[in-house]
Amino acid sequence: MRRQTTLDRALVAAVLAVPAIAGACASEPPPDPRAGEVVRTIQDFATADGDEACELLTEAALERIYDGLEGCVERSEDFTGGAVKVESVTISERGTLATAEARSLGAEDRYTVIARLVAPPGCPFPCREARWRIGEVRPD
């Protein structure tokens, strides 16, 4: 009986080891380390309830939506923030464009968020001072 128990344990250990080995051999690439920065930018933008939201938009988005930074700041008193969960982030091969899928917490609204890596004027790529900014938010 003791031999059977030892054999059973060995079989269980072997069966449990298979998924671990298979997972170690998977060819899925590791997550992009820049994705965390994109997630933080999206979450900061979503929870902003004042003019701090304007600072997180690209210049093109500011022009397209608010006719510039001044228009955004004027309308920012009406902004209300809400938490979102970013479910996925894909960063372009060049590393300057990110597409994220997000959903609001509570309301379950879904969004596609396009973020761009924006450098200050005169800072050549790759620029250490570049920051992710929101270029577009589309409801899904």
C-alpha cells in the first residue's frame, strides 16, 4: 500500500509539472515595459476632473476638440473623472504610438484609447523627456 501511495504522488507531481514546463516554453513575448506608462497616463486622464486633463492631451487633440489649450482649460470645470481599467496595451514597433482597450469601472463603458509619445520641441527621438499623451478616445 505504501508503494502505491508513492507511485500516486509521483504521477500527480508529473502531471502538475507539465503545465509549468509548457508555460516556460511558450513563445509569447514578454509585456512591453512602456505599457505601464501608457496605463498610468490613461488612468490619470480618466480620473482628472479639472484642467489637469488638458495637460494629458496631445496638441492635435486639444486643437481638434477644444480649439486649443485655452478652450480646454475654460471647459475643464465641467469635467468629471471616473476610474477605468486598462485591459490591453499595444505599442507600435517604433514605440511612439499606443492603442489601449479600457473600460469604465461601474458603468462598464468600453473605449479604445490612442496615446502618442510626445517629446518637447527640439528634443530628438528617442527623447528622455517624452511623455505619453492622449490623442483620441473612441467609445466601443
